[in-house]
Amino acid sequence: MALPDTVLVVHRNATVLDTLGGRTFSLDLPPDDVVGANIDNVLPAPLAGMMRRLIPRVLKTREPVTERIHDDALHVELRLSAHGRDRVLAVLRDIADRRDPQASVTGWHREDALTGLLARTVFIQGLDVAVNKAKLTEHPLTMLALSFGELESLAHAIERRDWLALQRAAAERLATCLTASEDVLKLADDPDQLMLTNLSDGKFAAILAMGARHGDLIRVAETITDAFKAPVLMEEQGYQLSCHFGAASFPQDGMTAQHLLRNALVALDESTQNDAGVVERYADTVRLRASRTVDLGDELKWAVENDQLTLQYQPVFNLAEATPVSLEAYVRWRHPLRGVLTPNQFLPVAETTGSIQQISDWVLRTACRDALLVNRAHDNSLAISINLSRHYFSRPDLVAHIGRLLDESGFDPRRLQLDVTERMLMRPDHAGPLLTELKRMGVGLQIDDFGSGYSSLKQLKKFPLDALKIDGDFIAGVGTSGDAEAVCRSVIDLAHAYGMRCIAEAVETTDQVRFLRAAGCDEVQGNLFGAALSLDEMLLFLEQFAHSRSFSASTDDTAVASV
């Protein structure tokens, strides 16, 4: 049966604000799960990509557009029209040939054109059948969602043709390793067809004939993990893929196909925060997230008002001139019972509960205020570097909001440096205009931990960036790993070629200093030059440094600054 029109209200940032009818094409989620989701999570990748490309055009011209997608797996007409200043109305219609007998049964082809796995819609229908059968027979059933994070990261880092081929090769290896397994269900009307599908870029799902026993799930995960120990080769280039797993079991984690798939994806999202190869069960995820929310979520609401947050600052030195040029701010939570908590211990909870916006505002205001105090005390002009949450960068009024905060503090925007991640740059349609506006305001822009992701070098030069920060893992390999040193040299050369500074993070040894100086690195930071300190400690550090400089940028002297 053909799908009815799907009608969505979508914000310019690709978030679904409302659904007015029909069903989603990819995951067949109920309306409550669609609202608030990103279109990448509710629509097939080609359709989501088309919408991302067209939304800015429709909002700018205010003219409606209609386009169609026709390929082996997708036959959709998309109509977009402006619906207010920052949103569009999207009408999606299935235009599969009703005369095609196969299309009349499913509205889609049975196989995914890219991977050869089961088409998503057929997979959902097969899951419905399996769930209904499980209700009658009480046989166990588990939805296993898995993802290759590298596939998603590489989407904008290599040629699209190569990326599609890599995704196809990964799917083939996945299907091969599961074909002989008795754990994976087969399609009811085709015993040779695995219940295995490609959900979206780098994400797959399989239906297992087992319950929620952790040992059984680990056995399947180990089968897949072992199959991907060898790199996937594409034109003599090897790509190492690591897999994360999320599982939801019938009936305890869901009584319908939609709920099982949704909850498996929730567990998968949690799994990506842990080591690859570990299976995260939905029940465990719920308990963990509930515990985090109960224990920390409510307390975060009061942390700012009760003065429980604090900032520490680490100096960044110009390597050639042996002078501090900036301070990087790190937020800490002085919890009354748990002690001092680092960002990775509470920011994920803040992002889940919505406190992240308030915390980010506090960090920005406090860092600018403290930087003014430091510069007045020492009659200099140190910049302040802040790494804000990606959720903060996603707010539609970010540029105007930061402008207001800077006006309130009186801090010169030219002394503010915001660290962005490589992941942000993988959405150039969003990141490009945003970074351009921030740069026009005078704010400095730096890529944090460069080299840990998969930025496209062709895209990199399109952004108004001021500096690249070399990921500390590569710095740690200096002196012991030729590959790490080669990466460091390449990043330094790349930064200079694009007119940017290069900053080395987590510098711990004098050998690393010698290497970075010889390679032409511009700036350095790390415990060798100064640990993260409170504001009062940083004021003392800078005072003592000004009176007795012990760091020298000469070729032979690699002594460092200390208090």
C-alpha cells in the first residue's frame, strides 16, 4: 500500500517542529518521536540531503519548490514552501509506480539499492510480522542496532563515490558474517533473506531470535567485531571500522516494531559514548539515564545560582617569543557531595536536561569577566579561549546572543576565541554562514583536537578559521611514533598553508617542545608550561612569570614556565 503524504514543519536548522499528517519514510516513527528530531533521523539520507540543500533557498527567495527523487529504492516528490521566517512546510509524496506489482505490495523495492540489504520499509514490515508472531508464540526477539562511527565521519572527508563504495563494502562484510548465524531471523516469505537493513549512513539493524541475555548479545557482537578487525580496503586504501551496538528486546523494551527500533537506537546512542564492541541494552540505558537525571539533572538547575560552577584557566604560549598569548577556560562543578566534577561527568546530563544553554551562558560571561581582570592586573591583552557545547552552537540566534553577552561584559570580541569541532564543519551549510557571522563580529575561531576526526581538506579552506589545535593524542606520540610525528608536521604545514596558526595541546615533555619548535608550531599549551589554575592562581602565575621568566624559546633552552 502506498504511503500517504507526509507533511512536516521543519526549522531552518533541520529540526522537525511539527508533523501534520502521514508517516515518516525511514523509521516509521510515531508523531511524538518525530517532533524534535533531526530530519537525518526520520528520512532516508538522499531525501534529507535534498531538504537541507533546498531549505535555505526557499527561506531566502520565499518561492516554493518541487523536486523528485527517483532511484532503485526511493520514489518521492518533495514540495517545500516557506512557513514563517525560519521554517518551511514540507510535503513528501510517494510516487512509486502503482502498476509495478512489487511496488503495489510495499510502495518500495525489497532491497536497498546501495547496500543490497533489505529495504527499510520491508524490514519494518518484517519486524511487524515477527513481533506479532512473538506475541503468539512467546519466543524471544531482539532488535540490534549497530553503527560504524567512521562511516558517518567520513561522509564529508572522502569523495562521495568512494564513501558510497565503502558503505556498500561494510554492508557486504556485515551480511557475510551474519549469513551463517542462526541468531539472525530470516524474512518470513523469503528464507534466504536476512532481516538486516541499512537504516542510514553508517547505521544498520538486525532482528535476532534471542532475548535480552547479555551473554547471547555479546556473542553476536563479537562475531561482527571479529569480522571487522581487518580494515575494509578501497582502492588500496584501508579503513578501520569499529562498531557500536544497541539492543532492545521484546516484550520488556517495547511491544511494537516502532518502539523496539526506537529504543534500540536510544541504546545505540548511549553505546557510542562507550568503547566499541560493547552492547548497550535499552533497559540498562534507561536505568543509567534515569540515575543520571535523578542524581544530577535537578541539581544542575541550581548549580549556577548557588555558585557551584567555577572556571580554571590554562596558559597558551607563543613558542617563538616565549610569552603567554591566551588562556583556555575549563568549567568545573564543585559539587557539595561528589567533589569537583569535570565536564565529561556532567555536561552530557546538562545537554539531556536542557541546562546546557544556561551553563554555556555562565561560562561565556564569567570567562570574559575574568579575562578583563587578568588583563587589567597585568597590563596586557591575553585572549580567552572557550570550548562551547555543540548544542549551544545549534541555537538559531547564536551570533546575536553572543553579541549581547559581549556587550554586557564590555569584552573585546577580538580577544574571544571559540573552539569548534571537526564534526561541526561536516555540515558546511550550517557552519559556513554561522562562522562567517562570528568572524565578521571579530571573534576568533579555532578547530579543537584537529586530526581526531575526518575533516575534508577541500572544505577546510572554505571556513574563516584562525587556528588548528593538534589533538593531544598525536602530541603524546612524538618521540615514539613516526606516524604521530608525520601527522603533527602535516597539520602544522596545513595550518600555515591556509594562513592559520597551529597550536599544540597537551605538551608534556621537553622532547615534544624541541620537535614542535623544529616543525614550526606557533603556540603550545600543556602541563609542562602550566596546569589549569583558578583565577587567583592564574593571576599569581602570570605575576611570577613576568618577574622571573624561566621559559626560553631559544633553540637549545627548553626550560618551561613555572610558578
